[in-house]
Amino acid sequence: MNRPHSATGDRPLALVDEHAHAWSPKTARARFRKGLTGPTAGVAAGHTQANLISVPADWAYDMLLFCTRNPQPCPVLDVTDAGSWTTVLADGADLRTDLPRYRVWRDGELVDEPSDVREHWRDDLVTFLIGCSFTFEWALAAAGVPIRHVEQGRNVPMYVTSRACRPAGRLRGPMVVSMRPVPPAHLSAAIHESSLLPAVHGSPVHCGDPSALGIDDLDRPDFGEAVYREPDDIPVFWACGVTPQAAVMASRPPFALTHAPGQMFLTDARDEQYRVA
Amino acid sequence: MNRPHSATGDRPLALVDEHAHAWSPKTARARFRKGLTGPTAGVAAGHTQANLISVPADWAYDMLLFCTRNPQPCPVLDVTDAGSWTTVLADGADLRTDLPRYRVWRDGELVDEPSDVREHWRDDLVTFLIGCSFTFEWALAAAGVPIRHVEQGRNVPMYVTSRACRPAGRLRGPMVVSMRPVPPAHLSAAIHESSLLPAVHGSPVHCGDPSALGIDDLDRPDFGEAVYREPDDIPVFWACGVTPQAAVMASRPPFALTHAPGQMFLTDARDEQYRVA
């Protein structure tokens, strides 16, 4: 799979505004609505972030089944009714304007990366909000696990793997993962803390040798940015909500909207709501 | 909602055969295929049991969305392709014959309770397998929590509550719960152990006063059998996979097949596979 060309060089919002971690989700959404763009790791601390994918109603069953059959990469937090741009997860939000940046796909090709998709909106679009691993970064940090990409002010690196998702109807595609380098002393906490948040990808799908996932070079991620690893760090891979985008690229539905990788939807939900114990 | 009349007085299988807990899932399915019926609590210890509901393809999106929007009562373990009676969760199983007893619904009315649904099968049926709280009873028992209905050789009591599920398309209905009386000293373990199994309903939805759920009389369950409670026992309520049946009764799709309450599908999956930590 070729990586789609991205025209944007958006800087992480946590670097753009040192107070971004303290924004309310409503404030974050209002700023994105006015045009602010950038990766959202570290924004509105403690509030759940979500991947977005909108497909025509004709494709909605296949997408919902794809998510159901692949719950680790595609944990569904909400599904809208066709044509609706509101969600129970965020009071007053407009899903067409309130993400920092979107991607527009036609026949599986990336055709635009606007910060607003009102002109692309269709009345038959069903929107899926899918859990994001940024959510468990707070739990990891609280347990003392260093988050390298946040330390380095970068978007998290994401990779297309050689693991196929279970197909559903016309949808098929590889699993995408995010990677965080974790010092050995913190590996247990990283696994345990994320495992308690199954609605945001849960425990890692793999630790260690990237070639086991068909990843050739950690320094060349398919989405996001490469991160520097300390010598002892173990690469830890979590299933990633960009997986539906990879399914769009592989399966070529006539039309889809998604978030731009790393530039997520900020919900009003609190991370603890998704913690099972 | 009126309770549907059930013609069956099937005895729990754990009473019928003292070795039922040691059956393999394959053995259990083969016996059910030959006509053995009865509630399956305690059968094939450690193997995951599932609720079943089959609806015409025209209703499958509504059902999948209903489950997605109500994950605690309706955690989806597998969805078949239309017309298929096989599942990835059980090698060689036939979903039309391998449950102890089924229910056949027309326009929301219970019309038959056969032990085999081959004569009712349709090529457009999509089958949903939904997590069952029998799965976490082993975890509770291992943590020392007494399971009253098993001790008493009864089916678990289930109640229609006053809590509405979030509707999806044409489907709406109340949440159904199962109830287990738990001694106060074991309440913490019961909550903790079940919370680690979110795919089989997870932590309780309520503990204590049944009227908070609109339940008038614990001795008159809507499904299953009443259980005797020790004086100090606290009634603990878990969301129940009979909820889709209640949605069928309330929403009246033209046709549906379900398991008979308490008479579940035995999968090859092991309970530990659904444990998140």
C-alpha cells in the first residue's frame, strides 16, 4: 500500500499552545472550528479523543460489521444516524467542522485535506467515532510511563502492518498500529494500564521486533512522525483507529471522509468512563 | 411488556448430568444437536457461552447498530454473513441445530420453541452471537463468590427493567438484566471480576433496591427462575443478552430466531480470551 501524499505539515497543538492540555473539549472544538489545525495528542487532558470515518449509508453496514469483527483496531464509540453531524459524545459539536483537519477520499484515493468538510457533506453519510490510543496515554503517564512522541513534540508514528483484518462485506484491509517506545522497567505498567481501556484499543498487539508485523523500518512510519528511541526502549505496538482509513484505501468505496491521522475529534467523555476496572 | 408464554419446563443440564461441567463444547453441541435441552449454566466449564439472535438481512443493520449503541447488554462476539449457519467461534458448529432450545418470533410474538430451527431457516438470516454472563460465573466462583442459582440448580432469574436502551433504526426496547444474590463480603470481588470481562456484560449495572430498575418483585422474574436469597445477600444486576429478545418483542420485526433464555450456544472460545487484564 502506497502512503498517500499529505500536503500538510501541521505542528502538534501541544507545541503550538502550551495551555492546550488544559483546554476544555468545547474550547478545543471551537478553536478547530475557527481553523486551528494540528495533531491533538495532549490536548484537553483526560478527555476522550476519537477517530472519525463517514461513509455513504450504502456502505454503513459493511463498515459497522468491519468494526465489530475487528474490535481492537476499530472500537466503536458512537455511530450517527445517516446525515446527522451531531453525536451524543459531545454537546453542541458539529462533526463537519470541529476536527482540526479531515481527509476526503474518492474511490480510495486521497483527494483533499481540508479543515472543514461542509462543502463535501452528503445527506446519506453515516459517521463512526472510533476509540483512539491518545486516550490511554494519560493513564500511562499517570503510571510513570514516558510518552516519547509527546516528550519530543511529534505526532505518534503509525504503521500499516502485514496482519489482515477480518473482512466484512466489501471492506477488507490491513491492521494499522501506533508505536510507542517503552523502557523495559515500564513495560508491565504500559500493558496493564492500556488493557483496562479496551474501548480505546486495549492492550498492545505486539511488543519488540517490528518485522513480526511486517514493518521494515520504524523510522519510516506510514502515518504520523518517526520518534527517537532510547537505546533500551522496546517498541510497543497498539492497534490503531487509522485502520478504517487503510480499509478505505484497500477497498475503494466511492466516497469517504476521515480525520487526518493524529488530528482527532475531542469528545466530552472522560477517559475514566472507558476504564473497566 | 407481557412475559411470553413458554411451554417448556426444561431442567438445568448441570442437574441432568453431573458431568456436564466437564463436557467439551463440541460434546455439548453434539448432544444438543441430538435433542438434549435445558439451561446451560455450568456446562463445559471455562468455555464462553453466547446468546443468539437471527434477523432478516433487511434488519441486520438496525440490530448491529442497536448492539453497538447498547454494548453492555449486547456485546457482539460474532456476526455471520447472511444465510450462513457457521461461526468462527465454534469449529464445525451448525447454529440451526446446536443450541438446546430456540425461540421463533413472528411480528414480535413467540410462536414456537423448537430444539432445531432448520425448518424455520431462511437464506437471508444474519445471526448475532452476543456475550453471556454465564461466562463470568467461573471467574466469580474462582474468586469465592457463591453463585446461588447454580447452588440451587435453577436457571438464572432475568428481569425486564424500566431502563430504555438507546434506539437504533426501527429497534427499541428495555434493558433486560440477570440477577445474582451476592453476600456483602463477596460484593467487591463480584464487581471486580466481572468488570474485567466487558465482552460478557462487564460490571453490574446496579446493586441493591430492585425498584431502581423498575423491578417490582424479585420472586417473579420475566425469564428464567426465581432464586432463594440468604438474608444478607445483596441483589446484583448485570445487563443481559436477552435484551435483543425484548427489542424483538417491543419492535416487532416480521421474523426472528433466538435462543431460549438460559439455553445458550456453547463456543470453543475460552473465557480467559475475553478477560482484559
